Amino acid sequence: MSTPGVFIGAWVRIEYLPDPRRFKLFAPFYPGMALAPDWALGVLFGLGGFGGMYLGARAQKHVPARVIKAILCGCVLFVAAKYGLDIFNLNCSRSFDKSLQERIVVTT
């Protein structure tokens, strides 16, 4: 590996990979807030991602390409519709959350 490649690799490792020491560095700026990572949840997400990739790769051979494309298209359209509804404030759950927050503020 060339010298610039080594420097770029070190910079990426320093800037973008999580470092447990950073949590202690930022903790004084956020009092009363838990900044430490939830390691159990991270491990579970990692195992779920690994299992999903493995099973998806194994099952892909048995599913026609047209079905896979339809599933991907449905996922993309669902996310796009959700963002569109959020932009135009047509999401009912958001107004429910707002009224719930107002009730909590009033009671406390």
C-alpha cells in the first residue's frame, strides 16, 4: 500500500469508526444523558444482519428475479411515500405524538 493510502486509511479509521473514549469526551456536554453504546443491542443487530445476509443469499436462488424486483420496488415506494407524508404533515402518528407530549407537559 502506498503512503497516501496508509494516511487515508488511518484518517478513516480515526474519523468514522466508533471509539469508546469519545463517549467519555462528550459526556460533560450532555449531563443526565446516557452516551455509552448499548452493546447488547449492537450485538443483536449484528447477528440479525449477518443472519439476514446469509439467509437472503441462500434463498435468492429459489426466488424469481421478478419477485425480488417487486419486493425492492415496494420497499422503495413505501419509504418514499412515508417521507412524502411526513413532509406535508399528513402523518397521523405525528399529530398523536404531539398531543401526547402536550398532555405529558400539562400533567407534570
